Amino acid sequence: MESSVLDLYADVVELLNAGLIFIILLVGLVQPSAPRLFSAFVFVGASIGLIIADKIGLLSDYMLYMSSALASVLVMIILSASVLVSSVVLTLHKICLVAILLNLGGYITYELDLSYLGYNLSFTILYIITILTLIKKDGRSDARGFGSNSWRSTVSYNFHSWSNLVFKGKK
């Protein structure tokens, strides 16, 4: 296929991704606990912030990939502040790690002047996984409902969250 056709498909997938981010925002609104709501809004807030910065011209092409990778690192750090490190937080950490690698691939694709269709499709899959993650119940944090975990406890730094990501289930 011609490069312009691939770029057209990539633009369509980019619009689809914007719609998926909106769905993540809507799913985030109905989270059953404060830590899950906090996690959803941190993730979607970083995504929307990057989209706005890109669309108003604050980021050049190569800076978008680096800024997106940095935003993923910041999301992981902020999510580590959650006292209740549920499977949702751990899965969002893994999604951010994959996003960092995808952004490295996106930067390489940009430098080689290839179509960004694969990059956009990869993020489509990642956003679908995020939606499914936020929909899935996590017994530890969902069983007690929204009021059981206060906002104060949501943002107290938890030093064990990084070890839970690496050593899940080990003591």
C-alpha cells in the first residue's frame, strides 16, 4: 500500500484511540472505590493532557514520544501513592511499562519515516486492555464499596507497591 493510504488509516485509528480514551474516562467515573477512581483519573488525565498538548502544537513529533513515555513513568509514580495496591494498580503499572516500550518503537518509526499505523493500533489494543481492567472487579477493593477507602488514604505514599509489581505474591 502507498504511504498516504497507511497514514490515512493511522489517522482513523488515532480518532478511534481518542474515543477509547473518552470511554476510559466514562468507565473511570463509575469506579466503586476511591483508589480505583483515583487510578483511572490519573491514567486518563495523562492521556488527555498529552492529546491536548499535541493538538495545540506544544509537542513536536519526536517530543510526543518522549513526553508520552515520561507521562507513563509519572503515572506509575503517582499510582504508587495508592495505599491499596490492587490488581488494577498493578495492571495499570504494566500497561504503562508497555506504553513506554511502544513509545520507544514509535520514536524509531518516526526516525525511519515509516507509517505510524502499527503504533496507533498498538495503543488501541492497550486502551482496550485498560477499559477491560477498569471494568473487571478486584475483590480486595470492590467488596467494601466506595466509602471504605477515603481520599486521604488514597494519596498516602505506599513504598510496597513497586515490590508488589515485581514480587507479586512473594513475601
